[in-house]
Amino acid sequence: MPIAASRQTVLDRIAAAAKAAGRDPTEITLVAVSKTQPPEKIAQMLAAGQRVFGENRVQEAQARWAGKPADVELRLIGPLQSNKAAEACALFDVIETLDREKLARVIAEQPKRPRLYVQVNTGEEDQKAGVIPAEADGFITLCRELGLEIEGLMCIPPVNEPPGLHFALLGKIAARNGLTKLSMGMSGDYETAVRFGATSVRVGTALFGERA
Ligand SMILES: *Cc1c(COP(=O)(O)O)cnc(C)c1O
């Protein structure tokens, strides 16, 4: 399928899921996850009108988006090491993977601060980044004390579990911390995420095809 058609299909499905849940489809941002995709596909996605992109590696994103158009919004959705935080703050408009005090402290010192999401490891998986749910409130408070404005929360549910419970948990943690933005849902579960209140979905494969 041409890129523009895949994009339209995903947008239509987001809109249908939103309407079914009694939500306004314009509340939901489609983040096109362009990691590892070839430049020609990204060019097609830009030509189709897509303006919000997600990347999971700082260096790869730097190489690819160094001269990004001013109206393109770039989001970091992969783990961030503290020693890359300054570069990430310089390049990205949004960092969705804030999950440690050390990282929060480094970001707080940067001259340009991206919009920030705290990543929550809702499945408490060892191999996954993110604060565990029991520590989320404390970490959000700490970030605020450091002067960081937190825009919302992000999660990646365990692959072999139904995602709904994880999306619901993320929504609960957000609500009790006064946060309204939820980054959740990928190619396999973005419609479910919309039903559970996602305000942005991160979709790669369903837009671009399989990654190389
Ligand atoms: C790769 C990635 C995605 C996109 O995954 P797809 O299944 O290809 O849609 C979403 N979120 C994160 C954090 C990712 O690393």
C-alpha cells in the first residue's frame, strides 16, 4: 500500500475508535515512528502531510533530522542515557522517556527543554525502561520540584498481555497526578489505546511496513 494510503487508513481507524468511545478524534495525535525506515519512505510520509514523528535513538535521529522542517515535531520514544540528554534536548521537541532522577536533573539544566513525558513500566518488566507504578507519583513530584513541567505519561505494555489493563493503569496514574496526556498504543493496539484515553499513539509498522 502506498504510504499516504496507509496513513489515511490509520487516521480513519483512530477516528472511528474515538467516535465509538465518545471522543473527539482531533484530541488524538498520530506519531509516525520512523526509526530504521529508509529516507524515501519518510519523504513520502512528509509529502502525505504527516508532521509528528517518533525516533528511538538520539544518534540516528540526529543524522536523519538535522535539517528538519520547522513545522515537524520530533519525539524521542526510546531510552535516553544521561550523557546524551543535552543532545536530545537540543534536537527533540518532546522526550517521552523520562524515568530517572539523574536524567531529570540533567534535563533541568538544559537551556532548551523539550516537552516531557514520564515513562511508566506498567508491567514492571526487568528489561523495560520506565518508573514502576508504585514510584510514579513520587517521581512526578520530584520532577516538578526540579522545575520540570510534565506534559503526560507514556507506557509500552508487555507484549504477551492484553494491553487494556496497562492503558487503564496509566490513565489512573495520570489522573491522580493532574496529567491529561497519555502516549500509548502501537501498531497492534492503537485502537484499544484510543478507547482507554490515549492522546497520542505511536505507530510504525502499520504506517511504513516492516522495519528493515
Ligand atoms: C518501535 C516503537 C513503536 C512502534 O511500533 P510498531 O509496532 O511498529 O507500531 C512505538 N513505541 C515505541 C516506544 C517503539 O519503540
